[in-house]
Amino acid sequence: MKTPIVLTIIGKDQPGIVHQVSEVLKRHAGNWSHSSMSSLGGQFAGILLATVPSGSVDACIMDLEGLSEKGLSIVTQIGEDRPASTADSCYELDIVGHDRAGIVQEITGILAGFNVNVTELETEVASASMAGGPLFKAHAVLRVPEPVSIEDIAERLEAIANELIVEFRGTN
């Protein structure tokens, strides 16, 4: 039987970090399932879902945490094999607008108000000289509970600012 483990990894960005983590997983017959990793502000930051044979979980976690000697901070959590509710609808959301302090809080506050689960979120601020300042871009994957109307969510998001462009795509 396999046990899912979720890892968060942070450390000074340098070559070989992913290789070090993958070596530990391989040594414990673990399987690298899903990950998202980036270099941000000179730091490596990643999140990873792996599966490890149930009898090897404790030893694997101990070896992963041992990578702190190489400058990595790794936090591990045992995952759950829990399927998402089939009553939820899955959507991709893209938002573009003028950047300003608090925009992520406003967007996520609206989503939380509709009890929407944000399962993935990527954001960036890009230069947009023609737009008169920095441009905020976000891409999210959402699980929207029934009977919430995607149109109601879009209307509330668009009310944040006149220049905010909101686009939903269903993925079910």
C-alpha cells in the first residue's frame, strides 16, 4: 500500500535541489507524482506530492528532513486519498488588471465568500507601459460547489475594478 506525502521545500536557490529530493524518494521506493517549483527572490520554493510504500514513510520523512544539513527546509505532511466532491464544478480562472496592494486578498475574499476551493493559483506582476503601470495576472483552478453560479462570481470579481478582465473556462 502507498501513502501520499506532501512536501514543502524552501532553500537558497542552487543547482541540484530537485535531484537531492528525488534521490531520497528513490531510495525509499517513492514516486514523484505532482509538483510546482520556482525560484523566487533568490530562494527555491516548491511543493510536491509523492507516494511512498506505507512501511517506508517514517524513514523517508526522516531522510528528507535530514536535507536541512544541505540548507533545505522541508516540511512533510501525510496526504489523504480523498476524491473531490462530484457535486463541485471545476473551472479555470484568468484575471488581468492593474496591480495594486490587496488585489489577491480582494479576489480570494470573493471566492471564499462563495465557498470556492482554490486548488491551484499562479500570479505574476508584469511591466505594462501602455497600461499605465504594472499589470497583475492570475491563473487559478477552482472547485465551485453546487448550486453557486459562475456568473455571480464573475460579476463580483469584475466589480473590484473597472479595468479587471475576468475569464472562466469550465473543465468538467
